[in-house]
Amino acid sequence: MPVFIRPVTKDDEAALSKICLETCEAGKSGKDLHNYPSLPGEVHALPYVNVPGCVWGFVLADKPSECSPPSEESVVGYTLGALDTCAFEGATARTWWPPLKAKYTEPLSLPEPTETDRKCIKTINTFPPASEAQIAFSPAHLHINILESHQKKGWGRKLIGTAIRHLKERGLTGVWLGMDPRNKNAATFYERLGFYAFEGAPEGVVGITVERWEKKWGTGLEN
């Protein structure tokens, strides 16, 4: 089946939310841990298709054949991020978080929020800003998630390579991301790609420079 990478669009919202839910617990599904299953996507994915100007994104798409119409395409992964994390934090504070704070104001109607739901709601109410060390390393950050069916096939590296080329074209020299410290598979994956814990990085935050990436993986679209 043809698998390819394309720019994200707002029409991908449902797929982004689904992927986020199915990978949000240290790389595993969080379906059984949420009574409000839209929360992971609302926190970690959907801002990147709703905040204008400072965001970017690409999706990994699969379809039955080359000639299949777009309606038969399935989004199976994504990488999303911001060119300017400080601008992103300011924009979400103004336009994205306030409606969600209102939506999830306690007491909520049934069902009762789970502990995991409440952690997401806490993030909505007090979104943690990037540290000075993160911004000093690069103003840009990214997220990446791929469904288990399409993992360990080289697509994660290709998605990140696409993101790094995009950032380089816009004059950026590096990027960082945060991962769940419980996700040992992700830590191994990022280390293999060349990401590292830079000076002052909080736990679970790793980054890579464009120079380091290109030295290890080259610059071609096939990498």
C-alpha cells in the first residue's frame, strides 16, 4: 500500500486526535484511561492546526493504491510543531486554551473525569512554558506520533527528516521535543536518530541541530 508524507491540514483534526489518543500513554493507547477521549488531542495535537502563523505539520498517510481517491486515505502518523515556541505559547494562551478551560470547568457533567483526564485538564489550565534552556537551544519544537501498525518501518525518521528540512528552509538551526520518560522505546529511537539531552534540558527533553542531523542522515528526501 502506498505510504507518503504530506502537509497537515485542518481537515486532519479527527485523525490527529485518534492517533494522539492511541499513543498518549508512553507510546501505548490511552483509550481505557480517558472518559474524555478528546483531551489528549486537544492538548497535544489540535493547537497545531488551529493557531495561525507560527505552526507547521506533516502527516503520514496510507491509501489502498496509487490511484485511490483522497477519501480513501488514512492518516497513520504525524509530526507537528512550532517555528517559534514563545509565539506559539502566546497565541494558544489567547485563543486556544480559554475555550477549553470553559469546556472543562469543574464540576463536569457525567462521566466523571479519570485521573488521566484531570492531568490533561491541569495542563489546559496551567500550560507549562518552555524553559530558557529549551528556547536557547532552538525556538522550534516538534511532536511526533505514529500508529503501531506503521512503526519500525523507517517512517519516523522520514517524518522528522521532513520536519528538519522544513525548519532549515525557514532559517532554523535545530529543534527539540519532549517525551514521556516512561517511554523507553521512544528514548532509544531518538538517541539512534542523534537527539541528545542538551545543557539545561528538563527531564525528557532532547534536541538535535540541523548540522548534526545532516551529518548523520544526509539532506536527501529519501532519508
